[in-house]
Amino acid sequence: MTEKEAAHYLELSNQLEDSLGGCPEAIDLTQVHLSFRWAYDLATDPRILDVVEDLIGHDILIWATSIFSKHEQSSSFVGWHQDEKYWGLDSSTVVSVWVALSKSDVYNGAMKVIPKTHLLDVLPHLETQSTRNMLSRGQEVKFEFNDSEVRHLVLNPGQASLHNIRIIHGSEPNNSNVKRVGFAIRYIAPSVKQLGEKTKAVLARGIDNYRHFELAPPPEIMQLENAVNQHRIASQDFLLKIARSYRPQ
């Protein structure tokens, strides 16, 4: 999308952060597409869905969304991890799209990946419970690698990167004077099942002949305060169900 479009979504994301106290935790910015029409519109942008369709097929569900906001001079980071370890999905027919709402570079904590690790099995993770780690359990994958292998995904506002559910990825703190904001969307094929309690999903394109998820309608346009109240409930419900379905190996 254009930088102007990204700036529009960034303004709305900032308004949401302000309504949640100004600097909410990452887990408080989960499932925003269920309550905020702008987040739903971004997640169903045809330009994004066209690319996702090439990877997982015409029938597409939105399983989850998250806003990853790193404020300037923040010590918060995302530990090296694999998404599949904690999501409780029975298939890898999943793709994550990370849309840069602001510039994302090495200085402000751009996502970093270890190429070809999507070919690995799901690896053991250590749960550090670090308050600086933006992940729910402070998880860190147990994997040895050379720093020369790491690639930083530098993006301008409006650009996006796509990720496999198994690739090892993370990000450094924001050492700059500019906030870094990314909007992550998790798309799945309807054939994918949630291991454990059924969660909500939104049909973004095509049809769902499986009904493995509770299909949620597009959110209504409402006052910010009402949307925030609805969001708190939807986010907590999702996180609790994922937590209860997780079984350490």
C-alpha cells in the first residue's frame, strides 16, 4: 500500500494505543480485527489477500491479528521463536503478513529472521517470563546459529513481509527516537483446525466448508470507547483459549 495509506492506519493504531493507556503490552493489542473496522479493512485488503491466495489457496480465514508497537528508546524485544510452537494449529497451511505502518529498520527493531529455518521441525523453547520480551511467555527457541546468518527485514511504511509459521524470527529493542509499528495478520486455510477450544475466525475470501472455527462477522463501525470495551473481551477470550490448549512437549 502507499505510505499515505500506511500513515492513515498508523494514526488509527496510535489512537487505539492511547485509549489503552498509551503504551499497552503486545498481548493487549491482539485480535483487533474483531472490534475495529479499520483493522478489519486492513486485514481484508485485496492486495494482501491476492498474495496470500497464491500461498494457501482461494479460501482464506483471518485467524489472528496483532499490533507490534515499539516505542522510541524502548528496551522491549521479541525473542527468537517459532510461531507454530504456541499457536495450537494442526497444520502449517498458515501465512503471516507483517505490514509496516511506520518505517522498520535495524535501528528501531525491525524483524529479523534466520533463513531456511522454516524447513526445520518445531524446536524446544525456553520460557523465560522476561518482562522485556514482548512474547506472552518470554519464549526463546533453543537453537544455535551464527550471527552472520541473520537477516533484518527492513521495510518502508506500506511495505510488508510474509512468513512461514516455522521460521525462527525475533527483533531487537528500538534504540531510535522514532516509534516502530507493525500490523501482523495470521491467515489460515479453512481446513486448518485449532487444537483445543474453538476460537473465532473471520472469512476473508472464498468459502468455509469445514467450520473448524466460530465465524465472526465484520465489526460494526462504533464509538472508540465501545470498540475498546468489545476488544478487551475478544482479546482475552482468544488468549485464554490459546493458553488452555497449549501443551508443552
